[in-house]
Amino acid sequence: MAVFGNLGGLFSSDMAIDLGTANTLVYVKGRGVILSEPSVVAYHIKDGVKKVLAVGEDAKLMLGRTPGSIQAIRPMREGVIADFDTAEEMIKHFIRKVHKRSTFSKPKIIVCVPHGATPVEKRAIRQSVLSAGARRAGLIAEPIAAAIGAGMPITDPTGSMVVDIGGGTTEVAVLSLGDIVYARSVRVGGDRMDEAIISYLRRNMNLLIGESTAERIKTTIGTARMPDDGRGSAMQIRGRDLLNGVPKEIEVTQAQIAEALAEPVQQICEAVMTALETTPPDLAADIVDRGVMLTGGGALLGDLDLALREQTGLAVSIADESLNCVALGTGKALEYEKQLRHAIDYDS
């Protein structure tokens, strides 16, 4: 019987999905994270009929570069579904990609949602997952998933603080005994940082750049603190000169990008400070001992941990696999469903 049990695990099609604003990650029970692709869908439109052309990596390359007949859409905005049909197509595509053989029974799927998601937004996510072919759809709060994925002992009767900086939202939460004591979701994340870089270059250098260039700048030389020498490293970027309309190449420095990102970074710091102010004193004492854990893609922004340390005076550490934390945590919730069933919501 044990052998059959193991075989069942091998052929299990249950999965956990981190449906992110920037990237979608899929975790399959017993196999780990096996897919990580951008949350983008490209359509070909002919005579008013939309046909899916590409999903994920291929579709992302088309963003900002499409002719009139092709439309590249990001169905997720600020952690929740903004375009219902496109999200459904995307989830269907990823489920099919993970399960090459279509003979599998319908999978049970757990999806993580931002803590600040409204009941309507939660219902939209659940409905999209069920329409995409799931047997059951469970939802788990993103901060809980991030903390589990970062290996924090959230079931202990001590306070743990996690700051999950995603593409659309930053979730700040204090957890104890396996549940959320305090959580705050601010709609600031990687996308807002990209926008800040675009508007800074437009305002100060009369240069117009696209989202993909802004993202490249952020990941290459982005920093949350002013470099010690007042300049830092530099990189060449290309865009359109707004004064005479021709393409041009300029150099940007880390100091300029730090200035551009000052506002979103400050908003993240303020969210953490607000969380600390409202945390019960005993849990606050635990957080002083343990420090703050940063997860999500935004945690990889240069010197963000130092900027937070200066503001809060607490030890700030970055999770090992910060990009995959939420997906790993959602996957663990699927693996250890009995122990974590209070955190999974199957029927709102």
C-alpha cells in the first residue's frame, strides 16, 4: 500500500500557484517549483477576434513592441486580477505546460492572494482558477506563504515579521502561532519603482524609456541608498529624446537612480514603521530579537536591507530564495495541508 501511496505522490497533479503581478510561479506537489514565467499574455486580433499568440517569456518580449494587430497584456495589477479573461487563459496555459499529459484528473490548486485583497478580488481569483480547470481552489494570504517559504517558525508562540515586496504590492506582516497578528498591504512594489525611474528620466533628462528598459536599470544599478561617493556605478541606456524626438543614448548613475527610487523606498519603510508601531509589545520584543525578513523580488534591490536597518534600527535579513519564497510557502501549505489548514481558505 505504501508503494501505491508513493506512486500517488509521483502522479499527483495538485499544485500551488504564486499568481504575481510580474511573474507567475507554479509549484507541483512532490516536485517543487517547476515553472517561473512573466505574467504576460499576447493576443493576435483579427476582425475583432482575439487569439492567444504567446504566454509568459515569449509574450514579455513583445511588451511595448507590438504592431496594431497584436496586443500584449499583463492581467495582474497590484497583486490582483485586472483582466479576468486574460488571467484565465494564462492560468490554463501554465497548467497545461506543467502537465504535458492531459489525462490527469483535475488538480487541486492553492493560490496566494495579497492580504489587502477584497472579497470581490478573492472571488475573481478563485473563479479564474476553477474556470481554468481546477477541482478545488484554495487561497492563502501572501504574508503567511512568504514567511513559510523563508523558513520562519510561524507556528511558534513568538513574533515574526516578514516584508514581502512583489511587483504590485508590498505586504508587511507580523505573524504568531501560524496566523497574522497584524498585516498591511501597500500598493508599492517593483512596478512602482519602474514607473519612478521612467518619470525621473523624463523629468530630469528629457529621455523617454519603456518599461523593460526601466526594469533593466533597476536590476542592474538600482539602489535604495545614495552611494558613498555620491555617484556609484553607471550604465548606458537608450531611449527617445523628448526635445527633438530622435533616439539617443545617455549614461545614468546609481546616485540618480537612488534619487528616482527615494519615494517608493520611503513608502516601504513607512509601512514597516507603521507595522512596528501597532504590534503588541511582547511580539515587538520578539521582533527585536529576530529582526525582519525581506522576501519577494523587490528585496533584491541594492542596499534596501541597509535602508530599512537605518530607519528601524532592527536587524534586517534577505531570504535565501527571495524570488521563490511565496511559491515555496504556498507549496508547503499544499504538502502540509493538515497542519496549515486554518491558513487556507477554500470557500469564501
